[in-house]
Amino acid sequence: MKHLTNKEFKSINDFKNRDEFLSYIKPQQKEAKHPYVEGSKTVRPYVVGYGCDGSTDANIHYVAQKMVKALGWNYAKIYNKAYEWQKREPAKWVEGDLGEEKDEALKNKKVKDTTIIPKNTTIQNVLDDLYDINNRSVVEELENRFERAGISLNTKLSDLATKHLE
């Protein structure tokens, strides 16, 4: 089976359930040593909808950053506002281009090179993955922003810039 590109990849929305989606993406992925769980494996590329396995945080935050950037929003400001209640210093790690960071599992690759965003990916899919990695405050902040902006969570990421920045 040939490796699919972002545009060719089906999204989780094209399946009846998550298990069907995971069965679809599995042949496209390669096992990698899990960076945090001794003797365990993870898979790459990360595909939006895969969720959390303890090594996908950077990929998920990268997709979220890319999503809000398409609207001209600043992910670092959104992330730090979401966690103001913790009364801690703002997180510096979200300020740069997260796609340029090293992948947690494949240290010799950049996050942007180990992340697949299928063409039918929606805002809700990204929020679901953020929720899955326990970033519930970011999800709530983003949901509120999308609501105030009148943007449906069912909007495809590929439509964000064209529909909402005109």
C-alpha cells in the first residue's frame, strides 16, 4: 500500500466509529519506540483523530496552532489565557512554531513531518484530540472563541482561511 498524503487521507469523520478509523490508518503507520513508556510502542505519522497515547501532545498542539493561525489568532495567547487560573508563568513552549519542534517519538524528525491532517478534518476533531490529552481548559477557551466568532465546530480546517478571513 502506498503512503497517502494529507489530502488523500480519510478523516475520522469518514468512519462509523473510532475503531474503524484506527484500523484504516494502522497500515499507513510505522511503529516507533514510545518515548516515555519503557518497552511500549507508538505509531507515526500521527493522524488527527488518533488521540492520546502519551507521545502525541506535540503533534496535537501543532495542529491546534495551525488551525488558529489560519484565523489570525495566536495559539500561545489562547493557551496561556486558558490556564490563567493556575496563576503560573505563561508557558513559553507554545510561543514558537510547534511544527519545527522535534517529534517526541522520532527525535530525528520535526513534528510537522510526522503529522497528517486529512482534508475533511474539522475543528471538532482537533478539539477532541486536545481534550484527549487533558487540555480541557484550552478546549473550553477555543470553543468560546469559535462561538463568539460565529464559526461552527463542524467547519473543515481546509475551509477556515477561505471562509473566515475574507
